[in-house]
Amino acid sequence: MNAPIDSLQIGMRRPLARPDGLDRMLQTMAAALPSQGVNVRDPRTVVPTAPASSSATLQTFVNAQAKLGRMLRRNSARPGTPEPERKPDVVALHFAPHAAPTLGKFGKVPRVVHFHGSWVDEHSAERGAALLSPLRYGLERMVYRGGTRHIVLSRESGDLLHMRYRIPEERIRVVPGCVDTARFALRVTRKQARKRLAIPQDRPVLLCVRPLLPGIGLEDLIDAIFVVKLTVRDVFLVIAGAGPEFDMLYARIVARGLENQVRLAGFVADDALAQYYRAADVTVVPTVAMKDCGLTAIESLAAGTPALVTAVGGAAEAVAPLSDHLVLPSGDYKALGTGIADTLLGVRVMPSADACRRYARKHFDHSVVAAQIARVYRDAIEAY
């Protein structure tokens, strides 16, 4: 049996305090690692965190609201943060702005970089992005080049890491996102879930779980529903999520005359999320750029609901082996609308609820994925 690994996990929350599905996935992963022989250490403690508390939100070395300039300073760790009394076996780095202040710390210890996507791309639509992008790229490059191994969520993400950040392919390992599949396998019928959520019983229901942010496909999805409505007049879309684009999206719904077809459900607590997945006939993941790790699709499958995705990023890689009909060709809102309509009309055949659940358990359950991550950690230790 392999000896236990003491891992120090740095920055397991998305920068800028923008919690989303990726944060849920990281917390699920942290909770599952101890069962695979990987202790999860809080960077502000000097002993490994007990498995019972491993799912707690881990502290970071940089305040989530810190300015870019402060994040670029290597010694910007929170005052009073102690160095561990003994070195960990491996340091796992999440998100470049959180990881940068730890460069040069912990001595000669192998590092595994969990690449969750480009920080530059994530902020490309913001004001001043052109000025800050070179600084962000430089910080990312500095963090990534120090990795002994790099874990990516999809092959496409691995290609980006190799081509843009010049990380050798032999250091990159693809490990998919994970969920606690048992948590989403509710023992309720679709009818019961809809009744609890006040969702119509007699209409085909689509679900999209997304933060309401620009540039992630929600505008196209709303426009697509206008196309779907031409052939499936009673279609009903629920968009679950909160964010700064709420008013803009609602105005778009009104402008398209879709008030009876689209509902903005607002923030949905994690405890209620499985109910929404169960209530839907199909979940839609309208990715327009490589910003999606596929978690929404995986959670939906775990709940027994097929996930219809566009052919971009991790979501497509996650669902394609289950059924090609789950992946729509990339295109504009018309292509998206046509694909959704074909699904609701039966032209695209969706896998059964049982098939979705079995597939999710086999490939994406937190125990399965944590075992893969543990192997990468051990590989990094042996290769260092």
C-alpha cells in the first residue's frame, strides 16, 4: 500500500470572490483526497488537516480582493502566516494570483499545478484588460513553469497550457472534474421536483446553471429559445444563477417576447441545485469559449438528466463518450436553437436517466477522480 501523502493546497477558491461550480468541485475534491491517502493541509496550520474537516474552505495566501499590483509582489502573504514546521510531500497550486506569493517558499518540494483555465482569458472582456493582460500572462507563466506536473480538466485545456504557456506535454495530465454523484442522485420523480420548485408540469423544461456574467453564452441561449419557440411553443427554460448581467438578460428576454418561456431563477443554493437538475428534461450548457470545465454537465448526468452542450471546452469532452447527440456543433444562436429543438422533438435521442447516472458514477464520482489526482501527486514526487 502506498504511503500517505501530505499535500499543501494553495488557493482552492476562485480569485475575486466569485464562487461558482468550480469552487464546488474543488471542495468536493478536497473532501475525497484523504480517502485516497492524500492529507489536505491548510496553509495556515502546521499539521495536516483531519479528513473530517478537509472539505472546509481552505485559506489562501492572498486576500481575494487584492489589487493586481499586490498580487504580483512575491512577499504579499498575509502578515503572521507561518511557514509549516515541516515540509509537505507535495504543494498543489490553484489559480495563479493565489499561487504567485508562494514562489520561493517551501524549499525543494514538488509542485503540482491545477490549471483551471487562463486568468488572462477570464478577464479579457473587462475594462483595461489590454493593459493588464501582459502582467497577468507573466504572472501565470511564472507560476506554471515551476510545476513538476500539471493537471488539466480537458485535452483542449492541456493544449492551451502547452501552446500558450510553453509547458512541456510530458508534464501535463488530463483529469476530469468530479462530483459527489450520490448527492445528486435524488430519490424523487421529475414531477415531485417540479412541484417543489413551482415549475410547470406539462411543458418541456430546459435548465441552464450559470453565473450571470458576460461572454459565457447566456445571450445566445436566450436568442436560441426564440428559435426553439417557433417549433416547440411551450418550451420553458430556467436559468439558475446570479450575477451583474441579470438586468441585461431580463431586458433581452422582454425584447424577444419570451417572458412566458424563460425564467431567471436567481441564486440557487447548493442544497437545492440537485432538485433543479432533477426537474429538467434536459440541461443546456451554451459554452462559447474554453471557460467551462464541464461540471454543470457532470452534475446534470449524476442527477439522471441529459446535458446538451456545445462543442467547446471540457463539457463536450465530458459527455461525448456517452452520446454524440449530446454535443451540438459550434455556431450562432440559430444553430443552438435548432439543436435544442431537435432534442425536444426527438430527432436527437437522449440517453436514459439510468444511463446518465451510471456514466457519471463510473467516470466522474469524486472517489474515482481523487484516485487519479493522487496518482499524479505520487508521479510528481517520484519524478522530482
